[in-house]
Amino acid sequence: MERQLNKQAQDMRSHRRMTRWWRQGATLAAVLVGSHATAQTSAEITAQAGAARAAQQATFGPNEALMAEIRHQGAAKWLKQQMGLSVSRYTSGRGDAIHKQTQNVSFCSQPAYSSATCWRDWYSTTPLLWDFYRNATQQPDQVRQRVAYALQQIVVVSELEVTGTYGFRYYYNTLLDNALGNYRQLLKKVALSPLMGAYLDNANNDKAAPNENFGRELMQLFSVGTCLLNGDGSRVGANCTPTYDNELVRNYAYALTGWTYPAGGTTPWGCWPAGTNCPYFEGDMVPAPARHDMAERRLLSGITVPAGSSPAQALELVLDSLMAHPNIAPFIGRQLIQHLVSSNPSPAYVQRVAAAFSSGRHAWGSTAFGTGQRGDLAATVAAVLLDAEARTANSARTAGKLREPALMMVATLRALNGRTDGDALGYQWGEPLRQHLFRPPSVFNHFPPDYPVPGTALQGPAFGIHNANTAMERLNFLTYLLYWRGSAPNTGVPGALGTRVNLQPFEESAGDAAVLVERLSVLAVGGLLPPAMRDPVVAAVNTYTPQSHPATWRAERVTQAAFLVFASPVAQVQR
């Protein structure tokens, strides 16, 4: 993956902006660990690099305090402690009044709600964006937040298709609540979500002509995938043997009919169709028996919905059929590995994670995870994060993953003692980087899990939104953050913080450019920069001297080092 990034960097050097970056010294990347002003031993660097790697995979990125915590407790005990932390939830945005309409006029034109920020506060996902980035950069329950983020990229909903701030808030809090629970319960909550029901057309789905969208995506994207898999995630047979056919899609669509929105919504025109509730996005959908198909329906895993089953009975059998299928463990396990650790895990790695999903247990020495129930996500996540392939440094070109833009931005902020309210990371930076959170272009997310890395046989999901323009925008973001000093608080954002980093703690290392670059590189790269990258960075940092910049040379060195380390190709790939 680094070769691909290096090639793209070479292709862009003719661009005037790229030329400007190289003149400033922009070539390389990373962040540090340890606030030592002197060179560290190789053993210290190795220990710090291991802690940094664990933080990159299990959280939204390392900082020096977190690395010290992981080193002190050990990865397994730290992970166990993390899983027991209380949940930092989504709280911003307004309530459910948009779905309790009594007047025959638009909501935002009503005097009680009219304001310049009505759409933002009541309909959009912007308030969730604020909470996401605040939680990712500042809250302690990092493992839960990171796993929930991975899950939201699997069980996708999007503001581009449905609106309602309170409904998105409820949905994503549900993902947080179930991120370390059981995947069956998570699927049940997704199936009963009124927001998902509106997004994939399963709310008010009728037996007379059932919409197949949710039934299809429930199998294709949320549980078993399209091709039969071995336990290690490889395909059964040389080609794709279909997991299901269109008749099965139809059967699932029929079995899932007969659900409507939870009570609570009103309109001045009444609810439609007859016998259903008006749109309302908080809580679980409720049965609408008159719309439910009563015929016998054959499902996967040898399970059949008997004739005369109620909506609730049919749903339980749908979930049973998916959880019993041999595909679900490697299919979901591999995606969790891709989101947390590596885009191209070995078959043996997938097999071990799938075993933890199936057994509901995982142990690391004396530290045990899981309840022993199939689909236990705590056990599965522990297997992902504590596996030898995650905990061992690997320089092979198949290792690691391209940092997607959201993770790149947050990791930089966390490493450099930053804070954000998220306001700048949506339209200002998420759009040009093609990852405006909560607004994926389709149910396939911002990028598919099997996106091929151009010119290779590798998969690289985040390469689906990586091109010359977005590569340049990564550098622009670093310039904004480091040279332009980020954003001041916007008074229109509740509890505004702005988006800024604090480089002052690194100035103690500025007297020795090599030590400063080493310190930053551990944070950014999870290790040291390769010598061919390190030496030019050190030389560029050394151009700032007490003689050339008497009052600011330390600060200038830190800014230069941070830019060059975080802009480097190796910093764009999480190892």
C-alpha cells in the first residue's frame, strides 16, 4: 500500500501545490511517543511502538498518555478495562417535534421552530458529527467508540436518503449500546429500527407487494454476504458459489413484512396507509399484523417460517437463520479486522476471529472475554485486536490499511494534543476528502470492503475514495491544522471548541531534531520513519535555528517536524 501511495505522490509532484509542499519539506510522516528530550533506547522505542500500534487499532489514535497506560497495563488488561467503561453517547441536536406535526405548514416556517439553524438542528446529522468527533478525540471509552464506528460502516444508514436528527441520534446510540454485546441483538435492533425501516423501505412493508431492499441488504451486507465462505473467509470453490438466490431474497422480504413505525408520530392529514403509524424514529418498530405475510417461507440454514407466524415470530426465525449460517462468522469477522487492523488479513487470522465469533469466547492468558454465546462481539473484538497479526509489527506490503480520512484527521488531533467540536470536519474537510460522516452515498458506505488497490491484487477499502485530489486534501488539512492553526470556536455551535492542536509539549524535544522526529514518528507511524525518509525530515527541521529564528525556532521546528512526519506516505498507512 505504501508503494501505491508513493507512486501517487510521484504523479502529483508536477502539481503546483505539491511543489509548494515539497519546498516546505513535506515528504514524510509520524507522531511520537514519550516526552523525552533525549534519544531513547531501541527497547524503549519497541515498547512504545507496540503501545502506539495497539492504540491505532483499538482507538481513534495514540497520544503519549494513552501509550503509557497501555504499556503499564498490557494490551489485554487494558482492553478488558476499556470494555467496562460507561458509554459516551450522542446528545446534540433537537427532539422529535418534526414528526409531531399538527399544522399544515412546513416545520421550519412555524414561529415556534423558525431559526437560521432549524434544518441543521432538527433534520440534519450535523449535531451527530459534533458528538462523534468530540467523543473520538476526548472521551475515554475509545474501544467502544471505535467498534461502533466500524459497525456503522457495515449497517449503514444515510442522511442523504432520510432526515431527522433525533432518529439518527437514537440509531447511533443503539450501535454504541450494542457495540460490545451480541451481533444477533444488534441485527434485531437494526431490523426493528424505524430509521432503517425508512431508509431501506421495510417500514410499512406490505405482504401484497413486499419491497425487497431490506431483506436483500440484510443478507448481502449485514450478515452473510453473496458468496459461500470457508471458515477462513476464502470462497468455497474456485468461483463464487451464491449464498442465496432471488427466491430467498423474496422469502426474506415476505417474512419481514408487517412492521410499522413506533407510536408517537402525528400529521395534520392522518397516518397512511390505513392500519399503520405515522413516521416516528425513536424506539423499535411495532407489528402491523394485517400487512404481514402468513405463508410458509423457506430461509437459509434449513430454517422455515411456518404458515401463520406472527411478525415477531418470523423475525426471530429470520435472525436464527442468519446467525446459524456458517458465513456470518468469517464475513463479519473479516470486516471487523479490515476496519480495525488490516485490509488484507491472512486466512488463518480470519479463521481465529471467526472461531471467537462462533464460540463467543476469547482468552489472552488469564484475561477472558465473552459470554460463550455465538455472536459475542466483545470476544470477537478481543480476538481481532489481540491476535498475533495485530500485535506483531509487519512491514509486508499486504499488512495494514490506508487510513481513511476521518481516522487520519482524528489521529492527528489526538497525537498532537488537539481538541475539536467537529464543526470543521464535516462540510469543510469531510466533503473534499470524500468522507463526510453520516452522509455515505449508498448503503455500501463511503467505500466497499472489497475495493481493489489499483495495480495490485490487494484489497484496500479506503482506496475507494483515495485519488490525486483527496491525497492533496490530506496535505491541505495538515497545513490548515499546523500552519493556519486550525479553526477558532464558532459561536453558532453549542459548546464550541474549534479545531486546534497544542504543539507546545513537544518543544522540549526541539533542541535535537532527530529526537523530535523520533518522538513524533512513534505517534504517527507506530514506529520510526525509514532512514531514507527520516534523514531529509531531520535536515528540514534543522533549518530552523536559534540564529535564524531567535524567538520561535523551537515552535517552528515542532511545526515543521509534525507536518513532514504526518504528511509522509508511511503515516497514511496504519500498520
